[in-house]
Amino acid sequence: MRSFLVLFYLFAYLIIMMPVHGVLVLIGKVNPRLRYRIGNFLVYWSFRWELFQSGAKITVKGKENIPKEPVLFVSNHRSYFDILVLHTTTGKRPGFVAKAEMLKFPLLAWWMKDIACLFLDRNDLRSGMQMIKDGAKLIQSGQSMVIFPEGTRNGEKKMLPFKEGSLKMAEKADCPVVPVTLIDTDKLLEVRPGFDIRKGKVKVIFGKPFYIKDLPKEWRKKSGAYVQDMIEKAMQEENGDISPEHE
């Protein structure tokens, strides 16, 4: 029943809100930032409701680490629910870097565009370069962004290697990078076969921000690995595998 209610709400929302999307597109032609603000406001409350329907109990740690200025959040990726969780817990209602395949679902893609999402064709180098430029412009205009450098959802205990170059957006925008550790979001959905949503406890840990330019020289070209190491340590500390003093 939980899964049915979540899906029913999603499809009903996308269909009923089609006229609103049309208005947001018109607004965006004159004032893109206003389009994103309105879109993010509407989607934020929709995500809050879907998380409530799903029975997600979210614990947030390290929110004091999030700077006031726009940032690039860099996170591990375990579940579709990562997007809902991050959009509702950062306090910044960020946009997301998504794979270009999402454009095949027009109703969903329209609303993704309304909240400043960018679409990346992983097989097209020029698409990647354009995404970096567009993302940097969005951040400089005041819009925080989220990227998942693993490149796909990964419910395994061991993270996939973070793709180098995934933080270029932050380097070009000269904005802070905030590492984000997501724990157990996959237990809401992905750990079971099929679309079987069940309630569960989720943890979100925001790490200390940094600028790419402030990294030691040997880490600047390996910023993806640097952030992944920070997220792995946060995960180990939370699971009791290591203590903070042994970082």
C-alpha cells in the first residue's frame, strides 16, 4: 500500500501540475532565478509529503557545516530517495546533476528543469564540459547544486570510485564543496526486488566545507578521491568502525 500511495501521488502531481510547469517556463524566459525559486518551493513540499508517506525517519548531522553562500554538495548515491532527502535537508533546495537518460521521461524531466537540474550525457565529452559551465553559472547566480560522483545508484557497502572531474563545477564557480554521507537510504527501497517501499531510518551527515583551490597541490587533480575519502571516514565513524581520533 505504501508503494502504491507514493507512486499514485507522484503521477497525480506530475499531471495536475502541468499547467503550473507551463507558467514556470514562461517565467523562466524573463527571470530564470524566479522560476527556480518557485519550482523548488513546490517540489520541496511535494518531497516532504512523499518522505512522510514513505515512513522515512531522517537524522541530520553536521548541518552547521553548510555555508550561507551557494555550494556544491558531493554525495554518495544509494537510492532514488537520495534526491528527496537532500532536497529537504540541506536548507538550500539545491538542483541536481542527472543522467541524460532522464530526459526520456518528459513529465519528470520538466519538473527537474524547474528546480535547476542539469542533464549529463556520460558518453559525450562536450556535454560534460557544457554541464560544468552551466553548473558554475547556476552556483554563481545563487543556486546550490548536488552531484553524485559515483555516476549511478550503488547500494553496495563499498562505494564506486568517484569520477575525477566531477568537482570541476565547484572549481570554476569558486564555491565551497560540502561532502555529504548518506546512510541507509537504500533500505527505503533498493534493498528489495521490485518497487517495494518500506519505512526506515536514514542518516545524513554534512562534512566540513572546503575550496578546491585550498587543497594541497597533490589533491587538486584528485579532488573526487579526496571527497570520497572524507565520506568513507564519516561512514566508518557513524558505523563505529573507527573513531574520529584515528582519522
